Amino acid sequence: MQFTSTDRYYLNPELEEIVNIAILMEKPLLLSGEAGTGKTQLAFEIAKTLGLEMEIARCKSTFKGEELCYVYDTVLRLNDSRFGTGDTGRNISDIWDYLRFGPIGRAFRSEKRRVLLLDEIDKTDSDTQDNLLDVLEDNSFIIREINHCVKAENKPIIIITSNAKRELSDPFLRRCFCHFIPFPQSDEISKIVKLHYPDIDKKLLQSSTDVFYKLRREGFEKPPATAELLDWLGALQQQGMKSPENDGEIAFLGSLLKRTEDILRFKRQRR
Amino acid sequence: MFIDFFQLLRRCGVPISFQFIIEFFAAWEKGLVTNLDRLFIVMRLIFVKRVEHFDAFERAFAAYFLGQIDRLQIPEVDTFLTSKPFQDWLNKQIEEGNLSPQAIHNMPLDELLQKFWETLLKQQEEHHGGNRWIGTGGTSPWGHSGNAQGGIRVHGAGGNKSAIKVLGQNRYTNYKQDAKLGAENIRQALATLKHMIPVGPQNELDVDETIYRTCKNGGEIDFVFKRELRDRLKVVLFMDNGGYSMTPYVRLVRLLFSKMRSQFKDLDFYYFHNCIYEGVYSDVQHRNFVPLNSLFQKDKDIRLFIVGDANMAPSELFSPYGAINYYVENAIPGIDWLRLIADTFPYTVWLNPIEKKYWYYQSSTLDAISEIFHMQDLTLNGLKNAVTYLEDKKEK
């Protein structure tokens, strides 16, 4: 099982090796880094390239961890016991009819190996992460109500992303391979842009990435990231512009800088 | 194998556990380590869990597997001189006109090597000891000349970057634990600060109320949820924006805390010059005077951060009428005001942009102030310690 770069997604050779090592070592891969470095996208690309199905868990701060494995729908069972199951086909005396499996549960129970994406794990609190520790370690969890152990027959490829909003706990980090994706350098970003706009004017690409990196270095509250750059280039191309500047002003500044304060600060500096 | 490298990692401050070492050998058994490049990646994946340790790891790796000048033996130097990284460096120096071939010819070997390592270890303040050039005894699969043929780029412009070639670029320097606060590591600082704020699930089953209502309902289950109370903090910052030495930090600290604004119930900035006397100013220009007495009316459990270098003329701190600004006339010395602040607001931390290791060389006022307030430096580690201090205090 070898993961390689695709024509849709630029993969840094270092990252490519890391992904393959993580797959071989059967360890969860924790990717952190700035927004717009393609962390989440990577999981999708792995699934696509290897031809595997995906389970996606987009984390919320309210998660406790267990619902990612399974949910025991007591309310539904209670309701059924009062009002009958009707023609739903559920059997009130069979607890399995009232167990819903979350992304982790589905990935573990699947007969085929799947890619499991835990997106933005840092949104959850540290208790949740602790709850997930053993699950990730042993690739198994226990349905407490019936003391049944669900063990992964085919260990999923686990990709975890974090925006570093909050620090992750040490025990959690210990169980993962961690990789911090640095923001792409200018030669890499050119490759990424070319994947999205294959016939972009070379000069335009060069001058606009220069402007882009200059803005990034200014230390704005929300520095422009890859997504902003792509939007901006899209706008420039749409207008058939040959240079990112229009009468000395950066065109479509609003697609690069999103915050009013940043835009005002930028304009002040220009003067 | 590599046992002393593992020890070196620990010495460099990369926390590694025995489990990691086992994992590394498991990877080894699986044949994942096929060359030095892979060794670098595999080791980093297994041993480095936090981005602040990346830099220390890269340095330790460079030192151990690529050698360090003070440990080189004479025969090794010869091999080294013919190796590709060194030759590349030499060519680059000549190309760029930094060194003429003539000068190189005349330069003592030591000096030449020194220059080479300086390029590599640029900006490196600490030299981690105990490193050696691997492969001298032929015990390791990686002899240094092997390294060289592998084309390790120690420093310089790289086209196609493989992992190891970026060594020496210090990509992660800004994420180091003792890195100064800057635009690059502000995210990490934020993550640290978020530890101050308890964030839990928003909904909780109100068991008592549920039972009560269910009984009322004749046994029909009636769930009642309550919103979990969020303890939102009030944060106040006093910032020294007097001297120009403080200016960059004022902006950074403001930015840092502003990003957190939504998390705090209140966030107020005040300014002072060198030391605090009767009051502080609510604006950067020191026009709106806010007497401390009115601030003392605030909740006592606010988190107060004082940002300043605590570096001033002793008289500004210790003598009556000591203020640097002539229009501040106050008979009570600054130090007494500071004590009063510390007594009023127990959750106070002084953040000092001067790094801890240099405190010793500063004015005696720094010492005196650090006795009154818990003082940390304005680095990632310092912020972490400050937050831990505040949290510990809360629990007591």
C-alpha cells in the first residue's frame, strides 16, 4: 500500500514518506499546522489514491469521545417501549437495534480497511482526547451497556488534524505520529497554484506570490493562507489581469485580507 | 545502537520515553529505515511530538549524525574536507566572493572549518555537547563519506528539498520553547493561554429536575437540560509602553490577547511608563488617567498581566517623587504601589520581554519587582509557566 502524489493534490515528498511510514507502522498520524496547508485534504487524497472508503468525524467542543464510537439511543428505546415500534422493524428486546455506530465504530466494524479522519481534534476538550486514548491504542472499544468489545478487524488508517487552537495532552500525542506542516515555500506554492490554474501566466504567478508572501510577513491578525491566494488568483484571472496591482493598489485586496482592522492597517502603511 | 543519540535527545530537551525507542526499533525491523533521509523522518515522527521540540531535534540530529567540529579527529577532518557538503560550501563562498581561492589557501584549517560550521550553526546559541561523528569504527551503516555521497546539503539554496537537506535552515526555530514571542509563534502562545479558560460541553442533563418533572408527568420521561456555566475570565493588562525598547512587545501582546477577546468576559488594556504609581492610562498616549483606586473596585479575581522590562533607575522604584515623568507627583514610592497591586489582585503575573537568562545583568529594580510579582519572560515557556502559576493558584 503506497501513497503517492496525485494530479489534484501537491504532496511534499517529505510528507509523502511520513504518510507511508504511518500507514506501515499502523499509527495514527496527527497533522497540525496553519489553516490552508491541506491537512484535511490529505486524508481525502489518501482514501482516493488507495481506493479506500472514508469515515469522517468533524469534532465539536461538545464531544465526549464515546459518541464517535457508538451511541446507545435510550430515548428511542424508551419511546418504542411506550408507543411500539410500528413498522420500523426494530426489536425492542434487542439492544443492537438501538446502537448507532459513530465514525470510529463504523471504521472498526468495516470488513475493509478504511481511512478514518478525526478533523480538528483540538476543538474537543482534553477529557475527550483522554477517552479516545485507548480506542486509538488498541483499535478497540467497549460497548458498556452490554460489555461487548468491538475490535477493528482491519485497522483503519487514522488521520487526525489539529489547528493548534488548544494544546493537546501529552498522552494523546504519545500515541500518534505527529507532523507539523510548515507553510509551503514559494516554489511549492507555485506548484499548488498550477494544479488549480494549469495555464496561469508565469509573470502573474511570480508577481502575485511575491505580494502574497510580503503580506504574510506583515503579521496581520489573519494572515492570508493558500485558500485566500487561490481565491485571489481566481479573481485576477477572471478579470484577465496581467499584474496583481492596479494603479499601484493591490487589486481585490478583500480576498486576501479578511479583517477590517488588517485592511485598514494595510492602507495606512501604504500612505 | 543509537543509545547515545537517544540520550543526547533527552539532554537537548526532547522528552522521549522508552516506548518511543521500542517503536523505533519496530520501525527498524520493518525495514522502514533505508537511508539517512528516512532515518531522519522516522526518528522525528517517533520522537518528536510537539512542534516546539522540532528545532532541538533537528539540531541534535545534525550534531550527532553530521558531526561537530570540536569533536572531529584528524583523519576524519581529511575525509570531511573532501566531502560534498564542505566542497559545496567552499564553491559557494568563492562564487559569492566571500572568500577568494587565495585567501582559502592561506587560511589555517581551523579557521576555515570554523567558518563552515558558523554558517551551519548560525543563530545557534547553545551548542549541545556530547556529539560525535558517526561511523568511525565502521560499526554504523552510515559512514560520513557515505553521507557525503548522499548529497546532504548542510546549508545553502536547495532545489528539490528532501527532509534532511533542510537541516540548518532552522525552520522551526521560532517554535522553540524558549523562542521569544513573535508573529510566527503567536498561535502557540494562544494555545497556551487557552488553558486558562475552562471550556466544557455546553449541555448537561439536569438530573434532579428531570426526575421531578418526570414524576409530575406521571412517569412520562421529561428530560431537562441545563446550560453548563462557563466561567469566563476577566483579564486586565498593564503595559509599559514608555521606552521604544518596549514598543514591539506592546503590539504583540495586544495582538495576542485581542485574538482571545471572545473568550474573556472582559479584556482591558492600560499603559504606564517604567513603573506604576497612582494610576495607569487607558490610552497609548498617556492622556486618560485612570487612578488605581478605581481599578481596585474591580473583582479581585481578575487575571492581571503586567508587561514590562522592570528595568529602570532605582530611584524610580524606591524613592518618593521618583517617577520619570515630572508631572507625576507622588510621595509614595513605586514599589509600595506595586505591593498594593500585588496584594489587591492575587492573580497577577509580570511578563518580562527580557529573557530570563539575562535578568541577572539587569537593574536591581528587576530583582525587587520579581520579589513582589511572579515574574516570567515573554517566551512560550514563560507564558506557559505564567498560566500554570495562575491555574495552580486558583486551585488552592
